[in-house]
Amino acid sequence: MEEYMLPCLSKKLFGIDCFGCGIQRAVVLLFHGEFEAAFYMYPAIYSMFLFFLFIGINFLDKTRNYHKIIVAFGIITAIMMVTSYFYKLLYY
């Protein structure tokens, strides 16, 4: 499956990972039911999933206001992405 994934241009051009490195493999691991491995591959996968889920719900359900939830999950996802990026950068 990995031969069909998009390459990371940051890694190819500069030799360092980007903030999204590992997300494709984490999604594949989710589809295979390996939830813990998906988290270790890309820790922001679950918060990002909830972020996009609420964006979709907001698009479909116009009667409620989901903006605070969307902003909260967006902030949580961004913090997790930055934290995991620097952890990977420093310790791997």
C-alpha cells in the first residue's frame, strides 16, 4: 500500500519531516483496525478526525452552531501536530 502514497516534498527536498508526515500511514492503519499504531504513527489523527467530522456536521446541520467545537478541535489538533513534530524532530 505504501507504494501508492504521496511522497512528502519537504522530506524529499530538505530531508526533514513536515507537520503532516505520517498521516497517510496513520489513516491506512485506522482502516486496518490498528488504532494504537495509528496514534503512534500520527498522534493528531483522532482530533483531526473529530475536527473534520464536526466540519461536515456543521455543513449538513444548519440549525445548530458548531463553530466553538470546530475552533476547539482545530486548536487541539494544531497543538498536537506541533508537539508531535518537535518530539519527532528532537528524539528520532
